Amino acid sequence: MKPNGKRRQNWLSFHNGTAEITETMRIPNEAASMLLYGLCATGNVRCLNDQLEFIDPDECTLNDFSGEAAFIAADDVRHFLAEWSTAPQRSLMREEIAKRLPRRIPWKQFCNEIRDACNGWRRPGEPAWSFGDKQIQRMANQLKQE
């Protein structure tokens, strides 16, 4: 979901943000929810309330904050996931490919850069599932056509 008028930022519902953390970090949903609340409450992840207004963590107590965050900035959460998780992050692939288009380097190097940015390696030299050269090339070609 993308609330309108908020600087062309990608926004996720709090529930979807929690689900993304759960999947990427492979932790229970309750732990992911607490992690996301902590990131929002400390101001590390921007968030909006139900009225699509930014929540300023300096202006509310933790008790007031609970349940306030309806939407979270997807890029903020994914930044932390990229730093903390060793699991492949398929949700970052589209964004990382778009950043590197138009491609000016050989496909092999391009694909390796995408895998590096998304933790897309199973082990050194072996791509994780859904991070093969063909999948990355296919997505790059789709993005070029959009």
C-alpha cells in the first residue's frame, strides 16, 4: 500500500512490514513486530498513522506509540534488513536492479552486484534460489519495458 502525497516513498502497512521482517530474519511474528515497533519508536524507521501523518517519536511516549504506526517506510526497514540478515532478500532485487539501469557493465558483473546487494548467495560463487543470472536478467528486461 502506498499512501498518497508522501514524497513518492514506498510504504508498507505495519502488518506487511512485520511479515517481511519475519520472513527475512526467520524470527517469530511477535519478535518481528516488537523489532519494528522499536525501530519506529527510536526514529530509525519513518512511520505514518491512520490519517497518513508522520509520527514524531519525540512527541509521544511509548504507551502512546503502541498501535499508532499504521504504515512504515519500506526503504528504511529494508536498509536494516540488508545490514542484519544473512538471508537472501528477494524484496530488494527489483529496487537494486532499477538503481543500476541502464546497464553499462557485463551481465555477469551486473548479476553479481545484484546478488551482493541482496544477500543473494547460498555460498561463495553459488547463487541463492531465485538469484540466478536468468532471473536477474528477466527482471532487468521487465523494468526496462516499464
